[in-house]
Amino acid sequence: MNRAPDVLILGAGIGGTALGALLAHQGLDVCILERNAFVGGRCASYRKEGFTIDVFVHMFGRCEKGPFGEILRRAGRPDAIRWWHASPESKPVFFMDEEPFPYPDPSFSSREEIGQVYRAFGLSDEDVRAFFRIWDAIDSMPYEKTFDLDETPYSHWLRQFTNHKTLLALEHQRVLLFSVVTSREASAGEMIRTIQNAQRDANVGYPKGGCSAIPEAFCAIVRECGGRVELERPVRRILVENGKAVGVALEDGTEIRARMVVSNMGIKETMLRFVGKEHLPSEYADRIASLSTGKLVEETPMGMIYLKIALDRPVIEAPLILRNVREGAFEGLMEVMQAMAEDKPPAGYKGINSFIPVPSNMDPDLAPPGRQLVNFYGLAPVASADWDAWVRYHLGYLFSLYPEVRDHLMWYDFSTLSRINKFSGRFQPDIIGIVQSVGQTGRKRPDPVTPVENLFLVGADVGRDNIGTELAAESALRVSELILKS
Ligand SMILES: Cc1cc2nc3c(=O)[nH]c(=O)nc-3n(C[C@H](O)[C@H](O)[C@H](O)COP(=O)(O)OP(=O)(O)OC[C@H]3O[C@@H](n4cnc5c(N)ncnc54)[C@H](O)[C@@H]3O)c2cc1C
């Protein structure tokens, strides 16, 4: 590279690539530096034997109605990502115990249908009314009022509505899926804002081309607008002179200068490793060090396994499958925790949070003609001496739901939690980033503006009111406004 760009973006995750597209479209000279040989960070895909496979299983909350749509509209390419959404012919399924039901979510079902499903789960009319009281309380809460609940755990807030175990287990599952924190840790204010967005848009979906179609679309915009995306360019240091970011030093010793630097490499890693405490006020450095990626990541042996299963013919009709249990969800989770600590799968299937997208039912081009791609996300330890045992445990459950999967299995790949750092470059194998827990949401959410002049942050760590990738995208919208204003 031989010219100093206006903006250097460090990392080609969702946050970095989305910001690149927004700024390049506004005429800024943008250069994205990515340490990996591919873009997308945690939202990356790979190709194998004609299949396009997400490294980590993803579904998307708001799609073209949320921050992704807003970014593409602002970047002048509203249709650059095409989305799958559920239709009457292709509806997600929810297994309650081993019994299949329509998936009770506003993206897929009307309020009446959701009520019917909840009754079929065994809830009484009063319990169903309690469920809709939660729904309505979330929907009708004024935005400003949600901030009063930022320091309240979501589980506490829920207690005013119900003590029903199944209902609580379903809410717990929703919070875990949205934010990868337990409802005891999650901030009620932030969850309410996030659920409000999700409920109002009711637009869960999946991008045609697999999850990496999103960062790839953003990178295509950067390039079309004259910007650059440079792969295998790992950053070693952010250069700070007189309190100002002036560029970066790469691992190979190259120095690149720029007017502005934006890091997508994680708030902790950026400020504590790539900038260094010596350039930061001590109070700020302490606050950054104290930010949490969630107790599940930091304090428990709980990890996950992501199976990507190739079948020689389509076996499953549904595009997406979820599972919960009527009784004993929390006890089951405790049992799995114990099993993870001992690195030995429990007897009987306890995977209350099994999450099974079938990507080739959402985009047939993700599998070769006549084949099927099934993804499976289940609980497993962070590290294991016997991954095969955990694979057998989860595959066995899938076989019990769909016996034909066993007969048509070609091969499977799997990823585990311990591989996430390879994709994110973070200190910890965290799923979302800095989690939306009490003490770090709302007015306490980490800010994209840093004490180092001309240095900003982008990515899920500094995003708000959304889920995972859409947190990162939301942050890109705000950071682009800050940069364009300055
Ligand atoms: C298993 C799993 C399942 C998930 N499921 C969902 C889901 O269903 N829905 C959803 O919306 N979200 C989901 N998420 C969360 C979502 O993927 C993340 O929140 C989001 O992708 C984070 O984006 P980001 O821009 O903050 O950063 P990242 O994806 O972490 O990207 C950071 C980028 O910076 C690069 N980088 C790091 N260090 C350097 C360096 N030194 N030099 C150059 N580049 C560097 C990395 O290589 C990476 O490309 C899931 C995540 C995981 C892991």
C-alpha cells in the first residue's frame, strides 16, 4: 500500500466492514486491514465439497428492517444482501420435549397462533395471559423508561408477571439466544429495547449465500467506492503520538499512517493491548479491564459445539428447529454444567437450548443439488479430551428427532468455543462481545469514542439494543455519523 487513507479500519468483522461501506460511500478513502485470510470475523463462512458452511451457526434478528438494511440504504445498495424469511411453506419448528410445534415467535406466527402453541405446551389460560402481559409490557414501554431498568436483572423484572417454570424457561432461552447471558445477568432495560426491536420488526431471517454474504457485501461496496480491504495484514500496535492515533504498525514491521483509526479488534484488546495503558487515563483503563464478556464465558466450564452436517439427500423439511422442555429446564442445565465440568456427556438428552438451522432449506445454493446442509448448536465443554463423545451425544439426539439423518449422513465438521479467538482475535472465546449485562448497558454501555484523539471503536462491544451481529452493525451506523460530523 502506498497512500495514507483517510480512515484505517482495523478488522474486517461485521462492525469494520459495515463502517467501511458507510464511509467509502461518502467519499472517504478507506482501508480495512484484516489479520485473517478471509473477512467476517465471527460471522465467516467456508466452502467444502460444494457446500457453503457458516463457521459458527448464525440466524439474524431484523435483517433488512434493522441496522443491516439501514447500512445498505445509506450506502446506496439497498438490495446488496438478499434474505430468506419464513413462509407458510417453510416454517420453523419448536420441539417441546420431543413433540413438534410451530415456532412461537412473532416473525413466524400471529399472536393467536402463539397463544395456541403455548396452550399446547401445557400452559393454562392464565399462564398464557401472563405471557402476553410480558409481551405487552415490553411492547408498550416508552424508550426512555427502559433506561430505568438497566440496572435490574431481566429475571427480577419477569417475576412480577409469572412464576411458571415453563414460561420462565422459555424467557430464559430467549435471553440466552439473544445475548448469551442468563436472564439473571442480562439487563432488563437492554433486553426490553432489544426485544422491542425484534418484536416490532418480526423479521428473523438468513442471508442468501450464508452468513459471510453480509461482510462480503459490505466489502464489495468498499471496493466499488475505491477503498481497499487488505487480508493477512495483522496489526501489532496502534501508533499514538501526543495523545492522537496516527496509524498502525503491522506484525511485519510496516507502518501505515492515517487521519483516523477505527478498531474492530475488540474494546479490551484495542485499548489494553494495541494502544497500551500508558496512553490512557487510569480510570478509563480500569473500566475497560473490568468489562465482562459474560459469566458463562468467564466463570463456567460451559462451552458449545457447532456441528455442520452434510446429508446425501434432503431429510429435514423445517428451515430451523429449536427445543425446550416442559419440566426441569434449569435442573437439566445444571446437570449439563456438571457434565461439562467432568467432560462426560450426561445420560439422557439435556440440550434445552439446541438450535438447529438447516441453511440449505433457506438457500438451496448452500448445498450441491440433491444434498442437504444441517447445522446443530449444542452445549459442550470449552475444552474436551473427548470431542467424539460430545459429537455422538448431540448427533444421537438429532437421530432421535430425524432417524433418516443417520442413513443419509455423508460427513460432519465441527467447531468449538475454543476456536472463536482464531476468528475474532479476542483475549477470550466470547460469542457476542462485551455482553448486555447489568452495569454495561444503557448509559453505562462502552462508548465508541476513546480518550485517544482520532481513535474510535466499532463492533458488538460498543453496540446497543440489538443481537450479536446487529449490535456490531448498529455501532457502525453511530460511528460513521461521528466520523462524518468530525
Ligand atoms: C458461535 C457463535 C454464534 C453466534 N450466533 C449469532 C447469531 O445467531 N446471530 C447473531 O446476530 N450473532 C451471533 N453471534 C455473534 C456475532 O457473530 C458477533 O457478535 C459479531 O459477529 C461480532 O462482530 P464484530 O464486528 O464485533 O467483531 P468480530 O467478528 O470479532 O471481528 C473482528 C475482526 O477483527 C479482526 N482482528 C482481530 N485482531 C486483529 C489484528 N491484530 N489485526 C487485524 N485484524 C484483527 C478479526 O480477525 C476479525 O475479523 C454468534 C457468535 C458466535 C461465536
